[in-house]
Amino acid sequence: MRNKPLPGGITQRLVDNPNVLLSDRLAHQDVVHTTVLHVQSGEIDNGGLRDIPFLGPNASAHHLHATFRIETIRHPHGGTFLQLQYTQQLVLDFNGLSWPHVSVANLVLTGT
């Protein structure tokens, strides 16, 4: 159960699908090329995910799924630039309770 109302800037649409932040940005861009990388890991014992030191005594990290999109974007005034869009979902376990942790970001390469 979540608190109501949602914090400022957070809409129900964003709660339902955090990736709308990325797709909304792409809607206004001319994408020339995209390379997509998918990463997935299961339980620690199955050869994947390691906890950061803070998590160790407080929670366990399990089931990471991430998608990275390296995109070449045509600049409206000529030329191109690179950006990285990513989304990652991680399940954190706190004393038997599973908590989804979602991160999305849009990073633009500047200074080239």
C-alpha cells in the first residue's frame, strides 16, 4: 500500500511504468541508431549478484534485470550526439519482505 497523495512530480502514470520518462524523451528526438544491452542476474548462489557493503547487514539484493540503450541522436541544429538510457529493476529483501527498486536515467555525452 502506498501513501496518497503522491509526492510532487510523481504521477500515477509514472508509478505504473517508470519507463515513460525515457519514452517521453525519445518522442521528441530523431534516433539514428540504437544498441541495446540486456543484463539479468538471479540469486547470489546462481552466480550473479553481490550485495554492496551497506546492504549486507540490512537487506539482500536479488533478481536484477537491466536494459541499456546506447543511442545516436540527430541534433536539431545539425550533427549527432550520444545518449545512454537505462532502466534497472532490482528486488531487495528486508527480513522476508521483497521490495522492488526501480531506476531509470537518461545520460547525454557532452564535451566531444
